[in-house]
Amino acid sequence: MGASKQLPRLTREDVRDLLRAAGQLDAAALVLVQSSWQGKAPVLMSLDHVKQVIAGLYNRAEPAYLAGSKPESTETPQEASREGGAMESLSPAPIAAPAKEEA
């Protein structure tokens, strides 16, 4: 058996094109959903299949894509943990005081 060829990796421009195409699919789906055309269901299903392929490609490329778009932080992990991390509170609402029991 021959050695398998290494396929080309996605470039930043490829990822931007995927995002643009996904947006165009969303716009086309919105127009179809709002239409009264009887044949829209199979077309929407086809658009969804294409969107799933795009999402899969993007999900594989996302870590590298996002890593290259962030400026490097000069902050040490210890400094970041002192300021509070993502686990502090996921809710914007303040924590309510415990309810008082009535006798």
C-alpha cells in the first residue's frame, strides 16, 4: 500500500470563507422559511446538511484560527487567577440572600 498523502490545511482565508458561506446559507434559509413556497422543506434540509459540513470544518480549525487572532497576553496565570476567572459567576444576576423561615 502506498503512503497516504497529507491533505492541505485550512488557511485563515479558508476559515473566513467558511464563515462567509455559513452566513449566506443562514440568509438563504431565512428567506425560505419566510416564504410560502411548497418546496422549501427539502431545500432547507439540504442547506442544513451543507451547514453541518461547514461547522465541522470550522470546529476543527477554530482553535488555531482563534489563537492567531488574539494578542499575546503578558499576564501570568497567577495574576489572572487573582483577578478572577471564568468560573467566578456565569450569571449576571447577583446571588440572592437566603430566605428567612417564618415561625
